[in-house]
Amino acid sequence: MRRFKDWSIPAVTAGFVAVLVSYAGPLAIFFQAAQSADVSPAMMTSWVWAISIGAAVSGIGLSLWLRVPVVTAWSAPGTALLVTLFPELSINEAVGAYLTAAAVILVIGVTGSSTASSRRSRRASLVP
């Protein structure tokens, strides 16, 4: 119960508003992308459900682990990109691209290679 001692009405309200805005904004773009992909209502429902549950689980997990509020949601720019790509791409190709990008980002994050490369680039950019 120690984790809940810092809870207050303003903190919960601010968290709710942050989640609502980060969720509802890209949702409109997402529906437009799904419409341009000509997916069925059942697939669109499944898609929204999977993203929502994934964002909820990752946000709660990261918040408890890091002990700071973390909001995770889908990418509005990434979803907007889908609107333009779907007439040429199939849904399977789009899902494969998303999974590949997620795997690459996960590997970069787990290995710490982005930290090492940013340190090298900072050192290289310093003028002696």
C-alpha cells in the first residue's frame, strides 16, 4: 500500500487527462488509416483493442517500475504515415513493417548501442 500514499485527486485527474489526450488524438488518425486500408470493422476493433491493451499494460508496468508516471500510446506520425501508405501496401506488409521496426528498436534499446553511438558522435563533434 506504500505505493498509493502519494495519490491525490489532482494527480489522478492530471493523469487521466494526459491519457485521454494521448489516446483520443491519434485515434481519429488511426480510424482514417484503417478506412484507407479498407479493413473490416472486426479487424479495426481488434486493432484498437490490441493497441489499447498494449499501451495500458506497458504504461502501468513502466510507471510501477520507474516510480514516475509514464504514458505510452501509439505514434500519431506513424499512424498518419499509414494513411498515405495503405493504398499501396497490404495490411500484412504494414504489420510486418511495424513488427520489424519494433524489433530493431528493442535491440537498440537493450544493447545500449544508441547510447554508445551518441557518445562517439558527441566526442567526434568537439573541436580540439
